[in-house]
Amino acid sequence: MHPGRSANRPSLKVNTPTEAGRKVTIIVGEEGHHDAEGQLPVSWWFTFKPVETEPSISRGWSICGGRDNAAMATTRRADMFIDLEGDPREDGPTLGDERTTLVEGLRCARLTLEIKCSGLDAEEMARRSVEPSTMSLLGLVRHLAEMERGSFRIVMAGQDVPPLFCSDTDRDGDFDGAVPDPQVVAEAWDTWRAEVAFAERFVADAPSLDITAKERQGVGAGHGPISLREVLLEMFHEYARHLGHADLLRERIDGRIGQ
């Protein structure tokens, strides 16, 4: 749709011949009528009518139509996970300094993981719904708990603690051990929340984002020292990547999308 078209009366030309007067319904993304993700489809009806073009150009068809509000009510693919007015990601600080901005971005990413997993039982959480990948939402929770632990507790705080789920003999233990057991799911969330809480305290108590660890131990690219600033950014990258996976996993489970 052309940005300059009236929102109530879209019009565009196509070169595909069809019967004049034929009425069709097309789902389009209408500018100005988007959901929280900017993807809410809008239903319009269109009637084809012939138009004359310049002699050197083949005869085309103009489409005129209007919005079908009744159809629009049934085109949404899934309900919102939570009401926008109650979305905990909507009330955070804005126009903050560097620390505030990085912390808020990571807070929202962590909340999104919880939202994308909400309302699922143990079998659904452990379901490897995007074959042939061994990923599951439960596996992602366990994996991100492992990444939180490695980045903040082991690398930045220098604690001598073992990994949560992975080992030299099972490097994918976070995903391999994600079985459909309610206790395993509960333990995964408890572990993830504990590691997030440690990370939040560590960042809040840090005198500066410039503090460094001597060795990054696999966090980010390369070797050598790493700053808290870079760890925060790398953790945000980790969530951003895996929240995309979570979108697909959840959609394959029950069709829920967005937010």
C-alpha cells in the first residue's frame, strides 16, 4: 500500500488481468493499524475495475476497496500474552545513561523469555517443536541460566563454581537434559532466576562498567580481559538470538506469536 493512500480507501494498480467487478478479500498490513509487534494483518475487500494506461503500457486493473471490520476481528493469529497496559516491559526508564540503558534492555529480554514460556506444561516446555533442532523452550531456559552463570558469576565475579548442566562429556547438557518432567522445569526456572538475581546484584554494586575480568573464558569473541560493559552487551546478544528461537518454538506448540 502506498504510504500516501487514504487509510479508509486504499487504491493500487496491478497488471494481472481478472474479471471486472470481481470482489476479493486480501489480507494486508495497514500502516497505522499495527499491533505491539507491528504485524497485525488487516482485512480489506477489493473490487477490480479496468483502467486505461498509456499506449506503450499494457492495460492494467485498478483495485478500489474498503476495510472489512468483521473479517479483521478474525484475522489475528493469536491473542496477546498479556495486556499491554500490564506489560512489565513498558514502564522502564527511558533516556538513561549507558548503564541504565544496558540494564533495562537486558531486563526486558529476560522478561520476554518468561512471557514466551508462560502457560505451558512440562511436556510443552520440553517439546522439540522445530525439527530437527534439539532446542526446546525448557532447553533455552537452562541454556540461558548457564550463560548467566558463566558470564557474571564465573567470569566477572571470579567464583570457582561448576557449570549448571554442561560438562566436558556432555557439552549440550542444557538441552539434552531438558526432559518433560515438572520437577526439571521448576528447577530450571529456580536456577535461572537465581543466576539472574546474582547478575543484577553484581551489576548494581559494580562501581563502573569499566571493571574487567582477566579472562573472558568464552564470553564474546577472542581471548584476554573483558569489561562488564562488554559482558552486558554479550548477554543481551545471547537473549536476542535465543528469543528468536523461542518465537518459533512457541508458535509451533500452540500458535502463539508476538510480544
